[in-house]
Amino acid sequence: MTISEVSEKYELSADTLRYYERIGLIPRVQRKANGVRNYSQEDCQLIEFIKCMRSAGMPVDSLVHYFALLRQGEETIEQRRQMLVNQQEVLLKKRQELDETLKRLEYKISWYDKENRDSN
């Protein structure tokens, strides 16, 4: 796939994809004879994982560290697992905060709805 196809598929800018390659999140992408990047299925799987982790709130520098550990092999499995567990905890906390915010909004909306009914 070309950079524009990958960009469209994963809703990431071409600049972001080049940046991910430059900082080592994804390995150097193979190029066609004309110099155009040719993303493999494996590249796309990495991009999909990166996008998921970024959506989960994982900072880019943590992802760089994660992939550095990945390249070191099996002896880093527990470290990588722990990074994912830590991010899961961050997400769970954020979900709890969002749930509390939603409850507060629902209460306030119902209060306004009640006030509106009472005034009619």
C-alpha cells in the first residue's frame, strides 16, 4: 500500500506516518523502484497497534520504548506486558472519570427537564 492509501485507511496524515518511521515506531518502509513507500501487511498491523495505543492514551515516547523492548526479544515480555497493564489502568481510571462526568451531566439535564416541565 502507498502512504496515501495507508493514511486514508488508518486516518493518519502522511506526515504522521513518516514521523512514526523516522522515530522508529515502524521500521523503515520498503520502497518501490520509483522511491514510493510500499507498506506491507506487517507495517499496517504495527500502524493499527500504534493507533490503538495512541487512542488508549499511550504517549509516543512510551511506544518508542515498547518497540525497543520488542526488538530485544523474549526477555522483555514481562516489561512489555507491564507497560500494557499500566496503560489499561490509566484507561480504566479515565473511564471511571468519564462515567462520573456523564452521571453529573445526566443529573443536570434531568434537573433542567424537570424545571422546564414545572414551568409549563
